[in-house]
Amino acid sequence: MAIVSLLAAAGVCSSTMLAQTSAPLVPAEAAMVKAVDAENPAAVALLEKLVDVNSGTMNLAGVVAVKDVISPQIEALGFTARWEPMEAVDKRAGDLVAVHACPAGVGKCGKKILLIGHMDTVFELSSKFQRYEIVPGTNGNVATGPGVCDMKGGLVVMLSALKAMQVAGTLANAEITIVLSGDEEAHGEPVEVSRHDMIEAGKRSDVALEFENASRIDGKDMIRISRRSSLSWRLETSGVSGHSSQIFNDHFGYGAIYELVRILNQFRTELPEKGLTFNVGLVLGGATAVQNVTNTGGTVTGKSNVIPPVAMANGDIRTLSNEQTERVEAKMRAIVADHLPKTGATITFNEGYPAMAETEGSRTLVKELNEVNTSLGLAPQEVMDPMLGGAGDIAFVAPYVPGLVGTGAMGTGAHAEGETVYLDSLPTEAKRMALLMYRLSKN
């Protein structure tokens, strides 16, 4: 899932400023830098091709079409690729899994690297936002289109980095697994099935790189090493219906809507803590209340003089760690259980996305990345506040492997019509990742 729109307002922009000093590149690294620059026109053309294929999460044929473009390019680099269909899992598209084995044997090519990405976007066939275009007045540097930054630009960065490694001869001795999901924007359930390939790859790897869109805030290039969770909840309350003149008495009690409001207000006053947000996105209640099948609305009936017997609300919670998730959910259940007279209530939580907490291993990766930045003559990247970003697939492997988030293209407006990418960020990010993967493969 993408960096939130707040980043656009914060000034996300293109490639980094040059640092004051830079360390010399070894010949293989210089060859990779040269290869990225040489391949960049083809990379931009590939981006346009991918963006013009609608691959909204529920457009399974579109996601497969994106896979059909990417898979041959990955195989041409010496990867063995396979397609894992997921239509049986909540009608979601599948995973593209590709493996580049170490010729000397497992674990003998330095760090085992996992590359994570996704082929779907939030823009379905019904969206008016469908085509890649150069934004006028940008000297050809800014393009717009569905998923151009989140994250088809990231897929192009990943491929450009791997192609540069192949040209320089550094890919041959790297052990890399790629897992590209087809439903990151709305993952299928159960997650133990829909994320099985990714989780198993994480268990076999030493480091993970997620090619979601990169970020710049206040003129500084950022990197992320944590992601907040994203879990939804559903609250249902009940009460004894009757004439409103009898509400609050011992027989009729308070009704379902007062119970719902009591719970939501206690969430507001009792739950807040650092790193936590919780939202109420939909409320229904009355004599009858029925949600639609997509949980985006519903139908209700009721009268001002009838005590409502049913009410419900949908919302989400986002946390910095899975421990925080468990603690907050326990507090929410306790609040729900403390009913007003003659009412009842239940709350359920979906699987959602877990949190990726910051670790020492990920902090070490940032140091290694910034050594690459120094060698490239780029300013160091700073760690971004996880409160500014959303959830994502890398959190499923976070219990097993340290990782970096936001190693893809830079742009603005992800998840909104008018989403853009800064085309000069493609070669910059590809160089960073090519050098980082090369150095990891030697360590």
C-alpha cells in the first residue's frame, strides 16, 4: 500500500541532491551505474506499457497481463519464474515467484535477498484514470497514470537494477528471490494462503527490499524500516425495541444506538496512545439495519419514536507493532463488553496487515544503504516516521527478516487520480538498489 497523500503535500519530489563528497566506485559498480543510464529509455517505455494495462486488484485478467509482461524479462535475467494462481482465495489474482539460485549452492552467495512488490493498483476498470501521459510543462520529467508510482514505477526500478547487475556480471553470484503479489491493495483471505509464498520466501532469506514508492520530505530523501498495521473491525450492538417514551427504564434500557455511541465515545477517550490511530468509517442503526455485501453502505429504517434494536459500525486501527495491536484489541473488547442496561454488543477483527516494527537489523541496512549513497555522491537517506505511511506486504515477512521499504520510484498522489512519478527518480533508485544488492551478495 502507498505512502499517504500527506507526503505529496510535504513536498515529495525527484532524485536526490548530490552530496558534498563521494567515495570512488569499484569497476563492477561503475559498470552498473553506466548500465542503468544506458537502459533508462527502455525503462521509461516499459513503465508506459505497464501503466496502460489496467490491473486494478479485482481485474484479474489485467493483473495477469502485467505478469505476462514482467515474467519474461525476469526469466531473461536467469531467474526461474512460476505463477501461483489465487482465484480460489477470495477471487484475487496470483503471485509471481522467481528465484535466482546461487551457482555455488544455497547460502554461498552472501546475503539471500528477497525482493517484494505488487502488480495491482487501486484503479479498477470503472475508474476514469486509465492512461500514461507526460504532464505538460514538466520538461518531460513528470508522468501521470494509474499506478505509475505505486507501484509500477517500483517494478521498473527493480528490473532496471537487476538488468544492470547482469550487464556488469554481478548478478551471476547473487541469490535472489522475487515475490510479486497480485492483490496487495486488497489482499485475499485467509492470509496464510494468499501470502504463503511470500512468507516462506521470507523465512529462507536474510534481507528484504520492498519496491513501494520512495519518498522525499522537506527536501530530504527518506527510507522506511517500519510499517504500521492495518486492521479493520466491525461492531454490532443490540437493544430491546419499544415505544420511545419508555426508553431508559428497567424493561427497555437504552437501545442499540446509545450502546453503539457509548462504545465509540469510550474508544475516543480511552484508546489514544503513541503510534495508534483508529477510525470509524461507517455507522448504521435503527429499527432495521443491513450492510451491503461490500461493507461500503447499507439500508436502514427507523422512527423517532421507536427504540432502535440494532446498530453497527465499521472502522480500522493502525499500530506500530503487533504487540500494540494485541493490547489495543484487548482494550476495545473490554470496552465493548461493559454494556448499558438491556443492550448487547460484539466486536470482530479481520486479519488485515500486521505491523513491521523497527529492528536493529533494519537499522543496519540503512547504514549500508547510506554507504551506497556516499559512493554514488548522493545525500544520506533519513528514516521516515511510520505515521506518515500505510501498511504493506513486507510486514508479513518482518518477523523473519530485516528490510527496507520505499526503494522504488518517487512521485506524488498515490491512490488518487492524477498520481505522478518523477522519471529521473527511476535511474537514481535503480543505481541505489543495484549497488546495495551487489554489496549484500558479497557480505
